[in-house]
Amino acid sequence: MEGRTLRISQEADTESIIKKFRQESAKPCFTPLEVGIHLTKAYQPQIEYDKAKMSSKPYCSLVGSLMYLTCGTRPDISIAVTQLSRFLENPGQKPWDACIRVVRHLLRTNDVGITYDGRQGTELVVYLDADWAGNRDDRCSVSGLMLMMCGVAFDFPEDRRIEFY
């Protein structure tokens, strides 16, 4: 802790994920998800051959590992991880490739963490945003909320809603 600041990172955990999923020599990515990508149910395998092929991939393990980072020190990948978690039951090749892209993003940003700055005071700052029918599968709106204190986001829940007016 230096000058009323505290920095927390998960570099060792991030490195472990990169190695576990064999991405050490992969090309790093600037963004966690491909720009303009819309992951929908259309990317879930429909035939048994494709389902069997995907069952050999550790999709749930990778999403769980990424979720662990998200809950700790990496809110920057939370939207990607939330989208990828929708495919836990029946992942396809496109969601798997998107998961690997998040890992390749971690290659570029493995030293990223969060810094609590006590000099910024303890004022609670809240940001809220929503889209309109942004989920292309069910046309649900998705809203996001971010709570910040001491210059750091400490909670960022997401909610899908169906509301009739």
C-alpha cells in the first residue's frame, strides 16, 4: 500500500489459465470479444456429431476460470464472460473460439488489476446502462449497473428483462 492506494491483481491466476488452455504462444488480442460478434443460439450444435466433438473441449472449465477472474480483479472481461456463460449447457465451436479469444486478450493484459485509491474518497458512484431488446435470441433487454468507490468498480451485475408496457 503506497500513498493510500492498494493494487490487487491476479497475474498468477491469469498466467495459469493461459498455460492450462495452451495459449502461451498465441497472438494476443486487443479486445475480449470480436468486434460486432453476436453470439446466439444458432451457434449451438444441433446434430450429435457436433455435440460429441464439442464435449471433448473443456468449455465449462474455461468459462468458470474466466468467471473467477471477473469476480476478482477483471471487470473488463465481464460482458464477454456473461455472454459465453449462456452456452454452458450446449457450447458450439463459435462460442469456444470466443472463449479462446478472451484468453488471448489476457495474454496482452495479464498484468491488469484494480487499484483502490483512498485519496478519491468514499463517495459511491453508480453508472447504469441498458439496451433495447439486445439479446437476439429472445429479444430481452439487458441492463447493466456498475457501483464504484475509491475509483474502482466493486459490483457490476447484469440483468435480462422482459417487460411489457
